Amino acid sequence: MNANKLTTAVLKKLSDAGIMAWRQNNQPTHDPKMNNGYGGYRAHNGMKGIPDIIAIVKGQFVGVEIKFGKDKLSPDQILFKRFCEHAGGTYLVIKTVEEVDNFLLTV
């Protein structure tokens, strides 16, 4: 399994549990009309460190960051996690589908 397959599996688990969740892209978007027709990238104006998946669970914000293998949180992600938890939200770092199952047992 790779990070994309893990993200898809997590979204399916959340959906199957009746939880509203979506993939939050925060990467630049390729625009073929930029840079003399060869293409370029338009930056998004999203928050730095925003998690891969956003979910609403019983009215509460849940951020789900997908990490695969030896990946770890970036400084921006750590800061977002702190702000999220300080505001009363939940922030999960998920490396396996089983971790989602464990979370679902608590809600």
C-alpha cells in the first residue's frame, strides 16, 4: 500500500461509518496556459500544514494527516496540529487503516 491507497482507504472507512470527510488538496495546480504555453503552477492560498483529510464527527473538526513509511509531520503540520487541538479539534496522524478503526471505536 502507498500513501494514495491509504488515503483512499481512510476516506472509505470514514464514509462507511457515516462520517462526512473529504480530501483537502493544498498543492499548486498545474495550468497549461501559464509560462508561454508550456504550463506552470498556480499556488493555492490554503493554510500551511492543513491535513490531508478533513472530517466532521458529531459536530467536531477532525483533521487526518496521512503518513506512509518513515514520513513525519512537517513544522507547518505540527503547528496546525497544535492550533487545531487548542481550538478543541482532533488531529490524527494515520499510518495504517487499523488506526482509523481504533479511532472509529472511540466516536
